[in-house]
Amino acid sequence: MTASTSGPVPTKGRPPTPLPDDGMTASTPGTARTRKRRQRTSARQNMIGWLFVGPFGIVFLALLVLPIGYALYLSLFQKTLMTGTTFAGFDNYLKAFDDPSFLKGVWFVIRFSLVLIPIQMAISLAIALILDEVTSRFARFSRLMIFLPYAIPTVIGALMWGFLYSKNFGPIADVFGAFGAAGPDFLSSNMIFYGLLNVVTWQWAGYYMIILYAALQGIDPTLYEAARIDGASRWQIIVRIKIRLLTPALVLILVFALIGTLQFFNEPKILQQLAAGAIPDDFTPNMYAYQQAFTLANNNYSSTISFALGAVVFVCVYIFMFATRKRGNFLS
């Protein structure tokens, strides 16, 4: 027997073939050209992608990032006639969270959210479930009509409701007057809360209904068939299948409603001139920031209020998301 040797076995008249270095073969000119061609193609594709994204990026930076950055810069300074502009650090924020006007506005939008959001969600959910059961041309027409208020600009919608609420020439007052009764004054100090509640619900319930209806259309119909075979009633299917599977969509619209309500501005600002003192300038935090910036020319403190409100919104949304994450969903 002969001992085996490692390495290439030399042959007569031919030099031994060297082993590849660490398993890697030397690159040939053709391989190098292929690699360069792929690099050029990848660079060209990246350039085309940047050309498509570029216009949006420019608008995003110019109209969102830079204004927010400038507002944050303003919030860190104070401007007075005696001392001019001085660096204040977080003194403006400490002042904001000790400002009765700001805190009153925050408390109002929180109370408004606690009443408004459940009503909006209940109405939009009920309408979505009804339209999901009805499959006809009337259902399609109804979806369009219910969604239509969202398509109307907020300013026009608020002006329209201001006309309807008017106790002098509004149709609501005329209807009550026909029966010899005085109609409710939704623009008074005692009723403005409910008047705004109606306006915002009318404006946004259709939008939330579309989100829930689209989520219902994504549920597998075989689940309903299996439930019917097991003897489930229509009400049990709605409660135990449809609403349970709508939980992600309900969480989504709840977050949207919470953010939008805490930033409440358009409707009360438009109705302010018609409400005869029922809506003061510090009615909501955004209205207070508007007053500081455009009435009192206090841009630094106005920016501070805006960022302080942003902090309140972030904390509220984070608490809700954390609570729903721990429990799995807010319906369980």
C-alpha cells in the first residue's frame, strides 16, 4: 500500500496546477466588466428613483421640516421691548404649563374628546355594519351621501351650521317657531359644547364609516357561513365576529380622532364671530396660539404653546397605544 499525499499529483510534461487561494478564483476581465456594468445600472436606477422622490422631498423639507424647525427655534427665545430677543431655554414651556388659559383649553379639548370620540365611533360603526348587510344600489348611494360631509371644506361646513343654528333666521328656529316654541340656541355659552359636538360628528363620521366599511369588506365570508352552520344568529355574528375583527380599524380611527380633536381649531374659530362671546380666544390651545401670534404678535410664546400641545397629544396617544398593546385590544 502506498501513502496518500495531499496536493496536486504532478503529471509528465505538465506543471502542477496550483490550488485556488482561500477558495477564491481570480477575477477575469469579463467578470470585472460585468460588475462595472451592474454598478452603473444600479446607480442609474438610484438616480431615477431620486428624481421621482426629489420633488416630494423638497416640498416636505420646505413646507414641513423647516417651518417646524424654525418654530422650535422661536420657542426657545423671548422677545420684549426692553431686552429685545433673549435666549429663554425651557422657560417658555414652564410658563405654558402654568398658564391658566392654556391649561383651560387643554382641559376643554380633553373633555370634548371623551364625549365626541365614543359618539363618532358608535355612529360610524353602526352605519358601516348596516351598509355591510344591505347590498343594493341604495346602499351605494347611502355610502356616498354619508361620506359627502367629509368632502366639504371645514370652513364651509362650519359656516353652514352657523346659519342653521342662528336663532334669528335659521331654519331650526323657524321650525320651533311654527309650533310657538323657542328653538335651542346652540351658539350660546351653555349650548356651544353640543353645537360643536354635532358639527364635528357630522363632518367626520362618514370618513370613519368608510374606513370601517372597507375593513368589513376584507373579512372572509366563509367565517359567516361557518358561524351560521354552528347556529349563530345575525346579532352574534356581528358582535362576536365582525366587531372583533374590526378592532385594528377601530384603533386606527380612535387614534385619528384623538389627534384631530386635541388640535381642535377650525370649527370654533369660524363660529366665534357668530357665537356672541361663547367662544373666547383661549377656547382651545390652538386658538390661544393663534391669538398670541396674530393678535398679540408674540410669536415665541405662540410657538411654545404649539409644541406644548404637541407634547400633550403625544402623551395621550402613547398612553392609549401602550394600553391597547398590553391588553391585545381595547374590546377585550
